[in-house]
Amino acid sequence: MVNLLRIFVWPPRAIVAALVCAMTAAGPALRADASEASSGAIAMYGTPALPAGFSHLPYANPDAPKGGKLVVGFEGTFDSLNPFNLKAGSTAQGINGNIYQTLMTRSLDEPFTLYGLVAQSIETDAARSYATFRVDPRARFSDGSAITAADIVFTFNLLKKKGRPQQRAAYSFVAKVATLDAMTVRFDFAGSKDRELPMILALMPVLSHAGVDPETFDQTSLKLPVGSGPYHIVAVKPGMRLVLKRDLDYWGKDLPTQRGLYNFDEIDIEYFRDSNALFEAFKAGLIDARIETNPQRWASAYDFPALREGRVKRESLPFGGPKGMEGFAFNLRRPLFRDIKIREALGFVFDFEWVNAKLFSGLYTRSKSFFDESDLASVGHPASDAERRLLAPYPNAVQPDVMDGKRVPPVSDGSGEDRAGARKALSMLETAGYRLEDGRLVKDGVPLAFEIMVKDRNQERLALSYQGGLRRIGVDATVRLVDEVQYQRRRQKFDFDMMIGLWQSTASPGNEQRSRWGSASASQEASFNLAGARDPAIDGLIDAMLGATSQEDFFTAVRAYDRVLLSGSYIVPLFHASDEWVAAKIGLAHPAASPHYGPPASATFDTWWRTSP
């Protein structure tokens, strides 16, 4: 008899990357394998933290009052309301989660656990060779129409054909999709041995087959979307403003995982051309709350009347989970950067200690791993025997110091004149065939030159600092500032030499890594494989992550994967902050507890509420 897992779940909040696994329809829990027991939801490894019948998520306040208006600001502009559209230069923020919601969603208090949202239940087997979703009979779109299995199949087929590359790649592993009845849909997988596939399907947004035109879906559009979330759009000023209004009849408002979320009656999203204008609007009281990303501003610019008079407060809130990686990404599609010796050498030129002290008031920590500040990071840990066995088929994929856990970014004396890094870089570039001629590094008569593309003044300032160090060793680096629309289009087409990339991480890295580093994604337009990495070791370790059946095997695969990425020198690592810096008007409040595996404040502050006008 096939061991079925009937997983009934209760819906929560937003999106990240995620998973599924076990729970029963009623009575005693069935097991997916010896380590997976069902309770009220599903966990990739172990058991879910929340019991059946839980009342709310640990980081939400179920008694938060509803009402009031929130005004937030974003830098940049937008030319589309379709977050799944590749042709948009920039899609408006605040749509995913608020307007579009997914079949299931995860608790940010757990690393690998997923709960239901539009889907009331999921059924799978121990091998996770298929997934069957049953739609919550209460689920409705914003136009009042019921969500059915037909909408799920429509969404799947549309995104598989016209969605973003990472969606198309993941959905390609589905061998068959069928509606079992009006509210039930089943997906069968093509023997991919990817235990995360049910979760990837569970995180699929649900689109209305009556409200979306497939023929124009991949075109830029400002048409008001039909979603199933707690808000709908009531006003749009293209590129400048978006107004969301809370749906008082939102079908999921009483679900345990929605209690305490989405508390504002109205969210007014204003766009500003640059960060200084946005900050000035906040100082003037035109913006209610903001997440600060500029450490120097956080350290020195929050001395203005509203704060001194107690009308504004600021807090450093703990940001849970792995810190991910940000860095200058080399585009290996450019012949210059295919030589790892050049990439390694240029990494010694960036002077983090000086930059952190002079530009960022010493508030940042240099990033050492793609999963920094977590048990997934390889740095500081010699490779285990299990890791070495995983890496054995790829004997040259990991460098010795990385295998020993000793690879860390270079450290300068912070003076801005430390020559140790420059000498090291020049020595390595000499082995790559470059010679200094009249102050320029040249090989076969061709100077070492490239462009760094940036999108705002903060990135520009950072790139100019790096440019100074590069020029001191004879590298001709040009910094080019482009507007948001041009930046997105060039990024999507990989039309750059070097740019600053951000690879956010969760405690459950999985399928998204294919789009970031997998070989197939290197040639997929708009993928997140900025570097254009093509390495069998990367592909093999992503497969190992996705096929892991225990937490121990998963940790082993991720650490080995981290070692391969670090050894490839695909980026010049930058830095991270351990806290999220938030400033808000008095009258706004948030729960005392922050998520263990996510940010304490989302872009539209969905766990916050208003205590006074």
C-alpha cells in the first residue's frame, strides 16, 4: 500500500523559498520517512514547530488593531504591475504577498516549514514523487470569484511558458498535471529526485484564469491585477505612486497564519528618484516608516527635529537566519574574467577596512560565506569526511584553504594606503601574463580594463572606492551609473562587465540556487546567475542539496556547495549587517518577537500596526 501523507495546513505570510512534508487529515500522524512526523504542517526535516490548532504565528500579534494608513517610500520607479513579467524595466513593489498570494507559505520562525494558504491541504508520498493540492473552499479572488483547480492549472501552464526563468526551470520537472475535481489538482514529477519540488509548486502564485490574458501576459502592463490577497490596488500614478486598500472581505482574514498581519486599511507607496529625496521626505513627515540601508546615514543623519522631539523613533532589530552574500560580481561571459587568476587577484584590491571606517561608520561585517552567521557556512570548519566524499567526483573544485575552512577575505590596516593587497594582486596578475607599462597593466598590448555598472549613488560611491584601488595597480576600471530601467534591462541581458549583486539566503537553500549558480541558468535571460557560472560541481551539489533526506545530509551538501562557490572567486565579497535598521513615526508598533529566519520588517511592514493617527 502506498504510504500517503495527507497534509492539512493553515495559511501564513509571504514568500521566500520553501518546503513541504507531512501531516494527517485526522487522527494519528503518518510518516514520510523515519525522521518526518506530521503535526499541523510540513517540515523538510524533523517536525513542524506549530501544533495543529495553533492560533497565530510566533512573530505576529493576533490582537493588533486594524485600521489607519501607512505611507512608505521606495527609491526608483516602476513601469509594470506584473511581477512575473520579464519585459518590465521595473515592477512596482508591494504586490507579492499583498495582492498575489501562493498556494502555501512558510513561517519565518522555522527554517524549513511550510503551511497552507490558498491550498487547504497537500498530499504526497515518502519519495515526494507527486503533490496533490486541495483548494480551501473559502478562497476567493478580489473580484469575488471562487479559486478553483482550473485557476491553479492555468497559472502553472502560463508561468511554465511565460514566467520567469527560475519558474520555467522548476516547473519543467513536472511530468503531468491533472484536475481530480473542481477543487483538487495533482502534479506528477519526472523522477527528478528533487525533494523540494512539492514546495516549489506550493509557493506558486495563484492567478485568475478569467482575469489574466495569456496573450499579453509577457508584456509590460499597468492593468490593475486580480489577486487573492488582503489588499487590492485602488490608485496608480505610473512610476510614482501606488495605493493599496485592505479588502474588508478578505477570505483568509481569520486563518491562524494571517492573524495579526496586514493591519493597515491603506498602504500608500511613494516612489522617489534617489535615496536623499526619500530620506528628506521621511524627515519632513511625508513617509511614516523606512528601513535604512545606508550605515553612514544611520550613524550620523538621524539627528533631526522629529526624532529629537520624540515624534520619530529608530530601532536596530535582529535579522535572523543566514546573512547571504553581496559583492562585486564578475561576468564570466566576458573573456577577461574567465581566468580565475584575474578574479582572485582583483579580490585583493578591495580595502574593506578603510571603506567600512570611512564610508559606513564601522557598522558592517565583512562577508566570508554565502551563508554567513549560520551553521550552513563552511568558513571556520574543515571539510568533514562526508563533504569530501561528495566533492570527490570534482577533484579541482575546492581550493586547499577553502577545504580546510581557512579562506577569509584579505584584511588591510585600514589606512587606505596598505600596499600588501596591491602587491599580492600584482604578483598574481603577473602569473596571468600582465605587465606594468607606463602605469597600466597590459597583456599582449591590451590593457586590463572593464566597466562597473551601478544603479544609485550609494553603489557608485562604493564602486569609486574600489576603482581607486584598481587604478593604483594599473587597472583601468570605469564606473557607470545608469537609471533603474536601463539597469534592469542590462542586468537581465547580462550586458555588463561587473556589477554589485546580492544573493540573499534562507536557512533552506534549494531550487533557487539553480537560477543563481546552475549551469543552465548562465544562458537564461533574466536569471540570477550574474556571474555566468558553469561548473559541474555546482550542479552536482545543488542536486545533493535537493535530494538530501536528512538534516545532516543537507548540511553536508550546503557546506560543500559553499566551498565550491568560494573557490570559484565569482565575486569580490562585500559586507553585511546583523541587524535591520528601522525608523518609524511614533504611533506605529510591531510585535516584540522577530522571526528567527527572516527580517523583522517587510517592505510594507505587514506585521506592524497603528496605535494612533
